[in-house]
Amino acid sequence: MSKRIILSLAMIALTIAGVTSATVAYFSKATYVEGNTFAMGTVDVISIGGLPYMFTNMIPGEQRVSDIIKVQNTGSIPIDLYVGQRDTSGGGGINFIGNVGYAIVEVQWNEGIWENVKTWVGWQDIESLFSTWKKVGQNIPANAKRYYRVYVKPSETMGDGFQGGQAITDVILYAVQAGAPAPTTPIPANWP
């Protein structure tokens, strides 16, 4: 008889458990938020002063310096900045290759004077501006401005054949997303 009692009690317990679980209620509610946005950043750069630069009446061996060149990141994400040149004078710029050196320095305004803060391009032949992109800024924040000076120096050995010669070029400012690889093609001289 004790076996029957145990079996009966087990049956009653299972029945109570089934009824209890069937009658338990849980509250729930879902909500949603509209207008979620996914937008890509932009890369853009403009010159806001100092370009085009003009170096006139140059003399062999005499260094010249540009006015302050002002550049602004007008995109929405940080950029790395590169510069190059292409000849638009029908070969005039190419004629100065091997005979004119240049350097590019970042400057900042400090207590009434422009001070050099970083040399981005040390003295090189002008050819390198036509053949490779030169980095002149790194991780420039959105809306930030940078200021530069370009130094040029014709070779002391330039002969009379250069008198009155000139070159007209386009300066190309090339911005890439900060940390992206340097541009490789097209080279500045072949820029569209």
C-alpha cells in the first residue's frame, strides 16, 4: 500500500506542477526608435590663401620664400595631406629640373611671428614634386587649418640660358583618410 500512496502522491505532484506552469504569466513589451542613421565621412581639402605662389625675378643661388599658404580640411574626418605639381606651361617646369631646389615647412603664428614647426620636405630638386606625392600633413582634424611656407633656390650654376625663363605649374593638394596609404598613381605630373 505504501507503493500506491507514493505513486498517488507523485501523480498529484506532477499534476500540480503542470497546472502551476500553465497558469504562470509573464509581462513583456517591445519598443523601437526611429531614424537611425548610417552616414559615411567625407575627405575634402581647400586652399584658403597663399596659392598660387609667385617667385619672380629669381637670381641663381638666392633663396626665396612664399607667402603663408593656408590649407583647411573641409571634410568630416581627419586627413593626411600630400602635395604635388604638374607643369601647365608646355615644359617650362621641366626645364628647371636639376636647377631649382625646394623645401616645404609647416609654420604657426606665435607671439606676432610665423615660426617653423616642422619640415615636411627637406631640400630636394623640384623634380620630386612632379614625380611623387610629398606628405605635408598628418591626421589633420575636420575643419582644422594648417599653414606652410615653400622655399625655393635656383642653382648657383644656372647659366645665361635661363634668363627670362619661367614655368607655370598647378599645385595639387591631395587629401586621403588619415592613416591610408600614400597615393601612388597617377603621379602629380600626369594628374587629370
